[in-house]
Amino acid sequence: MDESKQVDAVSLDLFNTLIYHREGHGRGRALIAYLTEHGFQPRPWEHGVLYEILELHADSYSPDAPPDARDAYFRLLARRVFERLHISTSPDEAEVHRHALWQILGPDCFGLFPEVIDTLRDLKRRGYPLVLISNWQRGAAHYCSELGLASFFDHILGSADLDVAKPDPGIFDEASSLLGVEPARIVHVGDTWNDDYLGGQSAGFQVCLIDRDAAGSHQASNVIRSLAELPTLLTGRSWATRRARRVVPCPDPREPPPG
């Protein structure tokens, strides 16, 4: 981060920055495993299928909906799972699995990293506007609400809701516009080299890579191991520049498909 530039706002990635998958291998693998264990033969998983399954999530679901409305959505979701994975069965049979499928696909499959809530609270206390920028299916705000994150953010931007994804500068430009803060005064924090670090840089943001496992397989100049380091570093009192021990081509570590 350029300590000569004032930081007026912070943007944050979601997956592997604020939240993690509890089983450690992503929703796709968990979904295929469940269906296979129940005797179904789903088509091979592709990450884009998740976006297809949850295409109606923003409009047809609400965390605050009454139980019967939520159950109606879970029935719809179950049917979409079976349809998108080319499993031939009756709608009634698909709906039998609705609650299990929601456990696999919904917010309960994610956990918050231990320091996240305290860090977000600290950033808000210090007066930083916050925006979430995530490559996510439709309805990212619903997930954030149920995970207890939404109230910390001034804006929540999901790629499928905007039809533009990181590393495209367009999603960062939208965040800057909504915040009313010029890009050079925003720090973006995320876990991926391509989407977050290079994407943020291309939009003119200051950038910070969160590398919880100290993998070091990147060329990032600004690296933190825990989100808890961020508030102090933003004051310019202790921005530690940690360069990678080695530099190798770094694939974009998005939520992995099974296999």
C-alpha cells in the first residue's frame, strides 16, 4: 500500500477473505457427494452450475420471509438442482431433499474466520466506509445478511447481480462510484492474486492480499496473514511489506469444483 496516499474507504472480498467453507472443499463437491450417496447420477460438476441453480436467489428468496415462503423457495431450489444436474426424477422426489440441499448450498455451509467480526467493527469505529466486492451468485446480500455481515457494509456487490466479475475493473468502478470515493483512496483486500490483487490494481485501487496460509506463490508487495492486521496497517503506523520467497504462476484459487 502506498502510505503517501490517504485511505478513505475499504473494499473486501467475501470467500476465503471473510468466510470459509466448513468442509473445506466447496459446495459443488459437497452437493455431488450428497446426490451420489443417495443413488443419483448427476452430470459432472462445473462451477457455473452453481450460478444457474441460484439464479433466482436474489428475487425469490428473503431471509426475513415467513416459513412457508422460505419452504416454497427451498422446493424450487431442489427442483433446479435436479434439473441443472440432469437428474431425471419427479418434482416431488426432488423436493424431499430440499432441506438437505439448502444446508449444502445455503449460508450454513460457511463459517466466519475468527477475527472477522471484531475487525469489521473496528474498521467501522474508525470511520471507514466498507463495500463488499465478490464473485458470487445472485443474492450475495442475502448470504451476508444470514452470516451476520450485511450490517457492516455500506454496499454489497455480487458479480452475478451486476453481470460483471473481478478482475474486470467495472465492478471496482461501481464500488468507487457508490462510495463516492476516488479509486486511489480505496484499499481492496482479498485472497486471490488475479481477481483481487491485479483486478484492484487495474481499477486504480490500493491493494492488499490476505494470504492466510503463507503460500507465497504470488508477487504481492502488500500481504497480511489475518484480517486483524488491517485496521492498524491502514493508519500507516505499521504497514509491513512482505514479499514472496518465490514467484511462480498463480492460478486463480476460486471455490474448487470436485476433482
